[in-house]
Amino acid sequence: MKNDRLIKVGNKWIGDGYPCYVIAEIGINHNGSVETAKKLIDGAAHAGCDAVKFQKRTPEICVPRDQWGIERDTPWGRMTYIDYRHRMEFTQEQFGEIVEYCKTTGIEWFASCWDEDAVDFIEQFDPYLYKIASASLTDTSLLLKHKALGKPVIISTGMSTIDEIESAVETFGFENLALAHATSTYPCALNELNLKMITTLKTMFPATVIGYSGHETGLAPSEAAVALGAAFVERHITLDRAMWGTDQAASVEVGGFAKLIANIRDIETALGDGIKKVYDSEIGPRKKLRRVQ
């Protein structure tokens, strides 16, 4: 039987029968610094991640007009929210530098684009993969914008109803589609992770790659997601969970990421193929201990 639950990203396949694809979401944890972004890329590569992910927004589109002038304290002093949002976005030149750095480091990169102009910005760098954030799952125009690119897209399903998920899948279609189970709380309590939704989504969409985007503290739930069949796992990466920023507390430091990936690989080895067999290592104990042959 042909296995359609696959997408190809660069030279790697993501899906059933392949190693879990591990994504380190840098997101906005770089705090607008190219140098911090490079350190996070280095950390993700050192830990053994397959890819890093950024976010891209056009502030005038994504920030409601009535919030532009609201002032807030930032590491760069007190400024309006719209100015802060601009401060967090990389310019074309800066992003080009980051993309080249990923190439020299040997790690894939992609981005969540929160608006259609952001898609145009990222597309000039020709990524292999895109992601649509949970907040944008109901943005039909944005879904169709991504679909027109003809590239693999991960749609995150946090803060969404089953009907909304089904509608998004119907809009995008099954080709080049992957879905990430998620709960959009940062950090997320264990009793709201609902990891069994991974199994539910795999049953609902048998031809679709299903993975997990985690926002919990700790590593065990992300490892459990792999045991439940997640084809990819995404976690936020940080240099220090105490750093300034809204996503830092739900992030994993570099050492934790290395441990996460090591545990994921152990779990994959331990899961086996589901076919019962007597191993060579059991033959001696079998002869010694089994009373009735």
C-alpha cells in the first residue's frame, strides 16, 4: 500500500517511517538581534535539529490600528507598540545574512508568515517549507496564498475547533500539507496539552503528515508526542529562559534541546516495527528459563 503521509523538505522526508523531523523555533526569541539569531542557529545545529523556524509579520497589517500608539517597556526603552513590532522584524539585508548563515551551518530554515506581504518577503529567499500559525488558521486568503506557492506547508491547529481545522484542510487541500497539533498557551499546562489529539488527527486525515508543536515547560510531553506518532516536533529555542520576551518561558535551552533529540532517537529505536519476534539475545534465557518448550 502506498504511503501518502509524506512531505519532502530539502533532501529529507517527513512522515511515517522516517525519523522525527525536529524544528527549533527561533520565532522572536532573537529580540531583533542578528547576532542572537546566529547563536540560536548554532545552538540548534549543535543539538542536532533538522531546521530552525522564524516568524515574519508586516506590522501595519498584523497590529490593530488602535494598538499602534500604546506604549510599552522594552529592552530598548519605552516605545509605541508599532515601533516595537518594527524593531523585532529583520530587514531584507538582515534576513539575507541569516539565510546565508543557515546554509553555512548546514541547517534548514523556514518561517511562519502572518500576512500575505510577509509571504512575498520570505519567498524571495526561496525556503523549502512554510508554516501557518494557529492564529492564521481561519485566514482563507493567507491559506490560498501559501497553496499557490506549491511548497510544503505546516498548519498549526492551536486555538481552533475541529470544524475550523476541517475547513482549513478543505481550503488548502491535502497536497503539500502537514498539520501540527498545538495548544496556544505560553507556557501550556500539562492538562491542556491533549496529546491524544495527535492520534485523532492521524485518524481524521489519513493522507496527511501529523506532528506536534509544543509550548509546555519540560521535555517529556514532546517525547510522548513522538511515541504517539508525531512525524515532526517543534519547540521554541532560547539561549536563556530568563531572557526578555513573551515566548522565552515556554522555550527550551540548547542543552535541553540536545537531550530532547537524544531521547527522541532512543524512543524511535525502542518503538521497533510492531512485529513480534524472538531476538537472538532471548534464545539463551529462553532455553534456561522456559520450563515447557
